[in-house]
Amino acid sequence: MKSIENLQEPRKDLSNQPLTLRSIEFPDLNELLDQCLKRTEEPKFRKLERWSLIAGIGGAGIGLLLGATLPGVAGSLALYGGLISEVAGFAVHAALVVKRDWRQFRHARANHAEELEAGYQQQQEIIDLMRAFPFEQRKRRLLYVQNRRAMMHERLGLFTGGIERLGVVPLLLALYLQFKDWRLGDWKALNNITFIQALLALALMLAYAIFWHLIFLRTRVQTYELLLTEANNQHKESNDEQKPTQFLRLK
């Protein structure tokens, strides 16, 4: 069996590869941010980490639902199959997260300072690329993305409420519904889960997964806003610095 180290995808050294921005349009900005992630992030097991979490959540929810619906042996096989997928998915995901973030625990302050400096240098490089495009285009796009972010915040609030304050509580609640009657060695207790309990657990897990997907989208929109705002601010500062110089030359 391959070790976790062997599961890591080979990664090219992109640290010296220059960033490129073809236009100020949002698809090109998104591509630029993806370039930054590929260039600066440590290997994050993106595909394996994502799919192991999906396997854990999907295996638990679908296994519970089929186990509560199908009669006899078919229901038991579906239930235990989902349980195996759940345990394996969450275990692999947890192992990958711990391995990825282990350096941050060992050298928390130094690693955080390095990340801040690298992020600052990268942000300045992105802003320089954005300032190559006309100020009016950036101004209009900033106004647009601010309005979209406000709308997204309202819609996200309608869907999730204050779930961001709960963190992993919805996921833990779904696991409680699954294992509340379980005792060590008593696997038959899992067959006592009702259809309503299974449906509620599946709904909680799906809502948790969709919530984080929406959070990632909102974070990307906030990044657009931050970069456009800073590019416009630096443009104004540059113009303000040039005005006294031009005035002295005229005198």
C-alpha cells in the first residue's frame, strides 16, 4: 500500500515563473489568482483531499439513507458500505490535513511571518499588473464587484443563516444522529436509524459541503475587491506624488 507521501502529486517549481494578466476581465483575474496558488502554495493534495472529504460525507449520507430504506441484507450492506467509505474518507482527509499543516504547528510564528511577507510581495506584483490597465475600467469593475459581494452576502445569509459561527457543529450533529445508539462492538445498533434520521443527517452534511463551497466563492469575490481597491488607491497616491513635482517644474 502506498504511503501518504506517495499520494502527493508531483509539483513543478513555479516560484520563479512570472505572473501574467491578459486583461482586467474577471476570468483573467481568476486565472491570475490560480497562477499565484500554483506558484506559492505548498503541495496541498488538492484533488485527493477534496475527494476524500466528498467520499466521507457522501458515503455517510447515502449509506444511512439506503440503509434505512432498503430491507434486509441489502440495507445492511448499503449501511456498512457507507460506513466504510465514511471512515476511510475522513481518515485520509484528516491525515492529509495534518501532514500539510504540520510545519505551521511546529514553527507557527516563523511560518506565519514568511507567509505574510510572501503574500505581500505577491500582492504588489498583482497590483502592478492590474495598474497597467486604465483606471476607469478598474473603477467600474470595483463598483460592480462591491455590489455583487453585497448581494452574495445577503443570499448566502438566506441559505446558511449564521452557520459560519457554528463551524463543524452541523457535521458533528450529523455524526451524532448516526452513532447515538452505537456502543463499542454493537454494530447492529446502526440498523436502528430511522429514515427521518438518515434524511436529516444527509441534509446536514450536504448543507455543510454547499456552505463551504459558497464561502470559497465569496472569498474569491472579496479578493477581487481587495486587489481592485488597492490598485486604485496606489494609482491615486502615485498621481498625488507627481503633482507637487510637476508644480515645482512649472515654477
